Amino acid sequence: MLNNITFEFPYILSLIFLFIFCSIYCKAKSPSYYIPHLNIFKKSNQKSSLVINILKYLIISLAIISLASPIKEKDTQLIKNDGINILLDLDASGSMNYNDLDKKDRTKNRFDVVKEIVKDFMQKRPADNIGLLIFGDSVMMASPLSFDKNAQKEIIDYLEIGMAGNNTALLDSIARSVNILKDKKAKSNVIIVLSDGADNISKIPLKVVIKLLKKYDIKAYTIGIGNSNKQVLNHISSSSNAKSYTAYSKEDLSAIYEDINKLEKSKIDQNKIILKEYLFFYPLFFAVLFLILFIYLKNKE
């Protein structure tokens, strides 16, 4: 039961020895008086004095133990190991409503299929710092860069077509992603952008987007659904030393993300999370309980 119990501030425990030292050598001097038959009173108070002294030591000791903050280490999790920073840019425009990617289940639209495959892709990369954007008329940050894949999968479930508008601001989404990644210190910063249509509303020109990708050495992998916008997507990916893909089915899309999953990983800072259970309230509770008993007995003398 006492396994893995440590103290956050162990040096505070030294106060116990200071208290013991003072209780022995720092007693206040008081004038002595001779009273006949005093031994009768001493015998009657001897037991209660012993209990009071024990309580005094217990109260001080438990209070100091509580201040030292005892904890139990329940688990240790390594959150990031040797991954890279990845931003997933997903087209959530009105055209993603077509039901043509999953040939076996025509009830699923393109966005439903994409969400399903993206969640699987994220789960396969536990060491990567992944963020999520969707774009339509505008660009919306759905999730910042994070290692919490379970929370991100829940966020993906709530994403819907048209949340950011029904047009396609493809270039604006890439520019926004560059702005997020440009100051991130990692050997590799990657954008994976998926779209099924031509950009028809972005305010940032293609030339500017290409310059930003080159300036900050960010790779932009592009995935086009169907034959639309192939030329622009190819130009973006080739200019940033990445690859461009085209998907015509759910199987194609799954294979594409699997291929991207083979990206070379690079080391970034490692975070270790230690799950702790704080136990200070147990000694504190008994210290207060003994203090109440101490006051009661002291007043009874």
C-alpha cells in the first residue's frame, strides 16, 4: 500500500527534528516553589500529561508531514517521443456532401469518409504533435497542435460540412497553417491538405503561399478528391518538396494516408507526465482531530 509514496517537499520533514531538539533543549525557565505533598498532584496528573505530550508530538509531526505533501505516483506517461508537427487541413465546403467515395456505403458523404480515415491516421501517430483545421468560406481552427488524440477524435466527430462556409478557401488554409507552424521548433513541420474542389474565395495568392512554404521550410502534402484542381495541388506539393495524391475512392484515400504515415520522424522535446494522487489531507485530518482532543484535555486539567 505504501509503494510509490514520496514527498513533493521532503526537506520540510527536517522540521520534525528541529521540533524534537527544541522540545528538549529550548524549554522556558520558570521560578520554582516548594509545596508540601506536591507528589500527590503529580501522580494524579501523570497519565493525562503523558497523553497530552503524545498528542502534542503527533499534531506537530502530522502537520509537518502534511506540509511536505505526500503523493503516490500512479502512472507515468511519455507524451511525445520522436514525432513531427503535422497540421491536417480538411475541406468542409458544400461539395464534400457528395456520396461517391465509399462505394459500399452510399449513405456516407465525402466528409464522413475523410473523418473516419483521418481519425485512423491520427491514432497511428501517437508521437506526433497534430493540429486540425477546416476550411470553407474561411479557415477555422478545430484543434491546436496536441498529443491528445482521443480528444481530437471527439472533436472530429462534431465537425460538419458547411461549418466554415460552402466555398473553398484552400490557399488561405495553407497560409494559416504556415503561420501556425513557422515558429515551431522541430526538424519537420508538415501540412496535409485535402480538398475536392478548386479554390474560389481565398484572398492570399498562390505565389505568396509557395513563398511562405519555402521560406519556413514546411512541406505541404496535398490530396485531391477526383480530378478537380490537380494542377494547383501538384504545384503546391512539388514546390515544398512533398508529394501530391489523388483519391477516387475510400480505399484510395486510406492508402494515401498510409503512405504519408511513412514520413520520416524527427526528434522533438520529450514530455513526461506523472499522474499523482495527493495524500496530504490524511495526515492533516488526523492532526486537526488530535488538536481538538489536545485542547479538550488541556482545558480539563
